Amino acid sequence: MTESKVLNYIEDVLENMPTDWLKLTTHRLDIYNEEQAKSQFLEQFEILFKANNSSTSALSQLPTAYDYIRLGHPLSSVLEWAIANLNNLNPENVISFSSRTIPVLAVLRKNLVDDKETQICYTGELPEFFDTEVLKSVYGYNFELKQVKNAEEIPEFNGSTIFIPQKGEIGKADLNPSIDFCVNLYPNLGSVLLVNGEQNESYISEIQHVRRRETIAMTPADCFSALQQLIGKSSVNDEKINVEANKKSVVDSIKKITGTNTKALLASSGLSIQYAIMMGVIDDALEKHKGKAIKIIVPPNCYGGTNDQARRVAACIDNVEVVDLLVDGDNDMVQSIDLVLDRVAKEDAVPYIIAEIPTNPRVEVPDLKKLKEVLSKERKTATDDTAIDPVFILDQTFCPNVQFLANDGILSGIRSISYVSGSKFPSGGKCTAGYCVANNKAEALLEKIEKHLLLCDNEATALQVEILAKQLPSMNKRIIDAYKNTREFVNFIRKTLPEAKINFVSEELAQEGFTPSVFSLDLPTKGNTDEERETYKRALNQKLIDMMITEIPNESKHCVSYGQLKGCYWTIPASSTQGTTKEDDKDYIARVSVSPDLDLEHHKKVFSDFVSNNR
């Protein structure tokens, strides 16, 4: 295929692409097949290319690529496809990142697990944030660094060779047989990793999984800029964005919302900030509690990304272990924390607790006074010494307006860090950026967390910060308005179908400030066995979702997000957000996310019709 044909087609695609390709942050489940995500998108994209069809209608019908936008999206897939075709590679062998460090870390991670040697050859200077000592001492990665003048100077090596050229031109790659992985770095855009040779194709899914869990793909806006550069057009430059003014506005908003006065850190996604927190607190423990076991205490049915990331970190570092924290259903979060912390104290280990409040998907809030007591309790080791106090790492994405960490907040006396996924209420679904804050007792940890955020090159992009600057000031009002709609919808469902089981906060909790706009719904079931009842319930849940979306296509959507500006999102968490959770811990219930702006009466009518049709 000729270079000019590829570039001409890309130019047409950029001219005609659906606006969603640039704006949407969460995947459309109605056209999404997780097992075939990128391959399905690119197979059909290739058909359009061969037919020279770049019409907006044809592009709009392409299936969802990966899962907007953390693991990938249409524009990242198109960028990777174009670069692959220009370098005679399979598109799967080209992977774009918002981070310039993580592609290297992805290869190092697999080689650590496989006990394989790695050499990193580079021209010019490595980026200043590439901290060799920390990557070896904290992450446990093994590698040799070699500066070379060009690709021809790369020495033979018994292991993997990563090549980082100093100046990478979009679309060009210097691949010779001595290079296994080429990482082209693009300031203000991210990086592109090229996997060279059949012998390295086993790395691809592992590298993509790192991108899914520890960072994000190159953002849609940055992929658009990269593609513009590829076809020889100038792209919109970040310099037009007043980064410092926007960042100050965002930080001021976060401090006001959270009631904290410590530093706020901004990352490219919720999992990016969580990864920085995870590696930061582990770094702190390795320094201050040398030789002691580190326990990451996390609910097994927690959001799949949180769960998976914690286990992946533990798999790479010898003295880090994940401990299950049972919080939902018949289990009480406070009692579970008490039992686990007693056990960890006896082992004289370092405890880090990751928890969601409210929980997902059952929207449960523990007794906060009891939680405070349990977290504050002084515990003893087996030798009767004072045990190390826990750090409570709180995912408060569902209720970012609750001031847990303020000076008079419920967690003020416990070392606590809270973080939020920005793709939810902070941005109203307009970007994926996340943020974290600490209370005064945990403030010292922020330095370590920021160190790893910078090392991983996972800071929020200039455009993400600009979006947050516009959206955060209205966040608390949107939360209140969305809660009012949710409460009204929940009350209507209870009245219309009283035998349905609904998980939502009580009126009393709402008075305390817990005003989420998501609830889970367990429809009444029938059958003679547990298996029959479960099968019937799952089918009925899906039937409700399909009916809502069919009847109200402009507002009701198949989606996993939350905190959107308009409409109503429906999903089965077990098949989306809990994707990597153990099967026995998954919840096959309907999760409904309501916005401040929707036709609630229409939703009530369709639900009434559903009940009438399924009596």
C-alpha cells in the first residue's frame, strides 16, 4: 500500500470523523465487543479504506475501539494503524501512550515477571523524569542503560533491546533486527511504542494491559494533533492554553470542594493517580519501614481497575501483598477493617487500605463514626509493640463533594488520601483526568506520590486541566441536581415495583451530604433453583436496559460512566467495570446513573410500561 494513499485517506478521515471521536470519554457498550475491540474496529476501518470511503455516516457505524479512552479509542487506533502501515507492521504492534515513560515500564514489567534481561539504548539524553535508581529500587525492574549515536550502534544483547531515539518524527521509525521495541517520544503528546519482530508479539497484550491499568492511551485531542502532523498539517498547540492559570483555578476549586489546604495533584486518569498513590506509599514504606511486609488491603469486588492494579503491583514487588477486604452484601466494612488491621498488626506489617465510599455497585456507606474509631485504634504487634498506623486511601468518585479530609472531617485524625476519577462529576464526562488530595496527617506522603506521578509522566494534559477549570466550579450544584432526579426516580421505582431491590443511600445519609446519583437495581426473579433465579434476573435486567435505550435513545445509553452532564447511563457492572474481578465476587445487577439534565417523566413512563409488560 502506498504512503500517499494512506496519508490522503487519513486526511479525509480527519475531515469527516464523528465529533464523538474527539469528545467522548466513555465507551458505547451498544457497539462494543470487548474481546474483539481493536481488531473489530480496524477490520471494518480497513474495509472502508480499501473502498476509499471516509464518509461521516460510515465512520459513525464503526464498532467501539477498546474502551474510551483509557485503553484506546478510535483516534488512537487510527494513529496506530497509519504508523503501522507506513512501517510495514501489523497495527497491533503499534501502541500509543499519553505517558512517555510507561511504554518502557511495560516492557520492563513483563521482563521482570519472565526473568529476562533488558537493555535500554538511547540517543541524546533521556528525559529528566526517567529515574533509574527508583525504577530499580522501588519498582524492582532490572535493566542496563546505554547511550548510542544511532540505531546502528546498538550492541548485540541476550535479552530485550528497547531503543529510544532522541528526536522522533511522527510516523517514522528506525527498526533494525537488533531492536525489539522502539519508543518514540513526542513532547506535549506522549509516545508511540513499536513492537519489532514476531518473537516479541507475546508482549503486545501485556503492554496494552499496562496502558489500561497504569496510564492511558494518547488522548483523542493529542492523537488528532499527531495525525495532523503525520499528514503535514500544523496542529493546535498547547501554548494557546493558559496552563498555569487553569491549573491554579483547578487546584483552588479542589481545595474548596474537599476542604483541604494541602497540595492537589492532577493526573491523566483516575487509575493514573491511583498508581502514583500506590507506588508513592510503597516507596515511603520501603524507606521508613525497611524489611517490613507491605499489605494493600482492598475489597475483592471493588471496581475492577482498582483491584487489578493492586494485584499487579503486588506481583512485581517481593514484600507487597494484597489482602481482601470484604465490604458489601452481608459484610460490614468497619468490622472487616477491624479484623484485617488486627491481623496485619500482629504481623508488624505496613497497612494501606483502599476503599470506595459509597461502595460500587451497591452504593453502601459504612457507619462513619465507627469507621473513624476502627482506623484510629492503637494496635499491638505480636511482641506487644505499637503497630504501624494505617493509611486510608479513599476512592470518593461517587461522592466527590463530601469533605472527608477537611480539618473537621470524619477522617481528619487518620492518615488519609482521597482521589477522584475526573471523567465522572469533575469534568461531567468531558475528560478522564483524576486528582488526589491528602489531609494534614498524610501531607508528607504527597511528595512521594508526586515523585511517582512525574516519573510515570502521568500528569494531566493541558487540555484536561482546561476542561476541569471550566467544569469544577459547577460540580457541587450538578451533584445536588442529579441527586434530586435520582431520588425521584428511585422513589418512583419503589412505588411502581415494590418487590424490586434497590441499593441507594438513605434519606438520612443524604442529609449528611451523601448525595450520589447512581443506584443499583435487582429486579424480582423467579425459578426453582438459585441458578434458575440468577439466570432469570440477569435476563430481566438486560431486558429493562434494552427497553430504556430503545425507547429513549437520545438520553438513555449503554455506558459505564457516572456524573455525566445529560441523560441516563445503564450498565451491568459485572460485565464492564468489574471485568477483571473474580467471578464469584461480581454483581450481575443493573447500575443506573442519572444526570442533572434529563426527561425524567419519559424514563418513568418507560419503566411503567416495562413493569406492565413483565407482570
